[in-house]
Amino acid sequence: MRFSLAIINPPYGVGGNLAIRFLNKLSEHTDDIRAVLPTSVRKPSSLNKIVGHLHCDVDEDLDPSTFPGGISAVKQYWKVKNTSRFAIGVGEIPMMREHPDFEFLPYERREEADVFVGEYGCGPSGRVKTENFTHYAKGHHFIKVRDPKVVDNMVEFADKFREAAGQCNGRYHFGKNDLISTYIKCIEERDGKE
């Protein structure tokens, strides 16, 4: 049975994964889905989990007071189409893992790092530190720069990093793709103004 419309506010689950499963399953039963979803569905890693024939036509932030406990959500309208929202020949949004300005060091080499950017947790996620950071747990970003100006860039962009880290529910997260894409965007915005 097909429905003309579905309106959902599904359980979100960790990283919004349960909400994504609901969205994907509903696409088998209707061509028009109106949803309240976690903010994290905007991240490329989440978008890659949403079936390609679903296209987002409306994407709006909900008022922060909509849900208690700091739950951040968006209103999105999804339509089933006969085409993929991904580029031709590409089955997902490419996830960046490297950048020519810096290198992500393994935890065992953290003493060689020039700068630290927190990956997870409401405290360190997206925060930039240039000293006294080697005590942080495995899983954060210990970074070796190729030019000292890159450290200055990261310090300058710290507020934007922190803002991007908060685009999720629950514990903040700022993965490699988030760091690199935010870094590139900040460079482009700054250098475009000069």
C-alpha cells in the first residue's frame, strides 16, 4: 500500500541512525515525507546513509526550545525521485580524510603534534589547543602542520570548529571530514574577503 504523505518525528537513535532507518523505510511506502529529524542528518556521513533517490526539498532549523534537554532538530521535506541526489558515477558524498596543510598523527605520535583539535565530547570537541594537550585520550585529532601559519589558521577558526562540532545531538562530535571541510570553508571565506 502506498500513501500520499507521511509525517514523522521518529526516535533518533545514536547519531540519528534510527531516524535514518525510518526515513529510508518510509521511502518504500510514499513519495512525500515531512520529518522532524536530528540536526546530525545534515552531516555528510549521515547523508550517505540516506537512500540516493530521496531528495531534501526543505531544510529548516527548529527553534531551540522545541524539545527539552538541548535536543537540536530540523524540519525537512523529502521527496522520492527517479534520480539520485549524488553526482553521476558517485554513490555517496566523498568524505575527506587528508589535507595538504596538515597531517593527522596516530595517538602513539601525539608528542610530535603542533596542534590539537578535539574530536568528541561536549568539552573538547572542536576546541583547538596549541600546548598541554598530550594527556587527551586516543581518538582526538593530534595534528602535525606543514607550515606554522596553519596553527594560526586553526586558532583563528576555533569558534567555527566548535560551532560545527555542535551540529549533532548528545555528545558533540568533530570528525576528520568535519575538521577538513570547515577548515577549507573558513580559508575560502577569509581569503575571499581579502
